[in-house]
Amino acid sequence: MTAAAVMAVTGWVGLWMLVTTMLPTAFPRWLFFVFLYLAVTGTVLPFVRFLNARFTRDLSQSPSDGIVLRQSIWVGLFVVACAWLQIPRVLSPLIAGFLALSLVAVEVVLHLREQDQGE
């Protein structure tokens, strides 16, 4: 949780500083995506941990910290990809839904692979 707080604070403060002090040229645009990724991933991490703890059937089989971090990274990647697609005005609800569905499918495949290796 400390790492999540550091990521979130670094990301949100970096975004605030970037938006209030820089012009939107090439390098600050890349920094925007890096700070957005850190901010979203750090902010979502406690919620993902809560949801995993809440919806796990057996508390002894709760997912490891690496799995919780990976799922938070997927959410951060989704938000950054949507922001990237919004620049040329390509993002639509259908594209966002397809992107979310594809990331969920990758996570399900990874989850099934981990269960198969555990048995």
C-alpha cells in the first residue's frame, strides 16, 4: 500500500505540475502519459486489492500482491490507451469496450494459466 500511495501521489502531483506549467509539445505529452499511468495505477491499486479480497471464495487462496499489481497495471494501461486514442478523436464507446474486453480476456488467460501451473 505504501508503493501505491507513492505512485498515486507522484502521478497526480506530476500531472498537476505538468498541466499547469507546460505547453503541450511532444516531450510534455509523453510525460503526461507517464504521470497518468502512475496516477491511475497507484490510485486503483487499493480498490483492486479490496475487490480481490471481497470476491475471493476462500480467503486462504487470495491472490498474491503481484497479481493485484498486474490487475492495477491493466487498469492504468486501459486509461492511458483511451487518453491516447482521444488525441486524434478516435475513441468511441465501442472501441473502449473492445479494449476493455481484450484486457479482461488477457487477464483471464493469465489467471487460468497460473491455476493450471499450480495444480
